[in-house]
Amino acid sequence: MFHARAAAPPAGGGALSYLVCQLHQRPGGTCDAVIGGRVILIGLLIVGPCCALLTGRWVLTALTGAFALALGTLLGLPDGIFATYPHYAFLAAIAVVTTATILCAAYLQRRHSL
């Protein structure tokens, strides 16, 4: 029986995707810190792990998710919501998205290694 197999991602594609997701998180965090409590942008940090998923590597996705959680924790201070229910809700959303993207990346990585 014939089984179609997806093509492996290009060699440089993983590094480029990882660079793009890292370049997205840092300016977003800086903008959030500068704006302060007027607008809370912590929720946008979920884009980092989602972009890291494009690398197809679970370790890079996990590192990006850990960075997003750390940045989200720190950004609670200038936003004035540190250790409050909304802050925990934002961090929980980042954690759930990070977990889902890690699982998807692990699946993709395993599928491409077969």
C-alpha cells in the first residue's frame, strides 16, 4: 500500500521562522512596557510560540514559549496588573498556546523523521 509522505521543511526555513518569531516578541514587549497600563499587549505574546511552530522543532517552540511566559510575567509590572487575576489569565493563555504548539511541533518533527 502506498503512503504519501510530506516533504521535509527546507534546511534554512527553521532558522528563519525562529528568527521571525523572536523579532516579533521583543518589540511587542518593548511597546507594552512603554505604553504601560493604558493598553495591555501581553496577549500578543502567544504569536511567538505560534510562529516557532513553523520551525517544526519542539525544542525551539518550547524555548520561545518559555521566553513568552517570562516576558509576560515581567510585563505585568509596567502594565500595573502584576499578580492579579487578569495577569494570571494572560499567563494561562500563553501557557495553553505554548503547550499546544509544543505538542504540534513534536508531532511534526516525529513525522518528518520517519
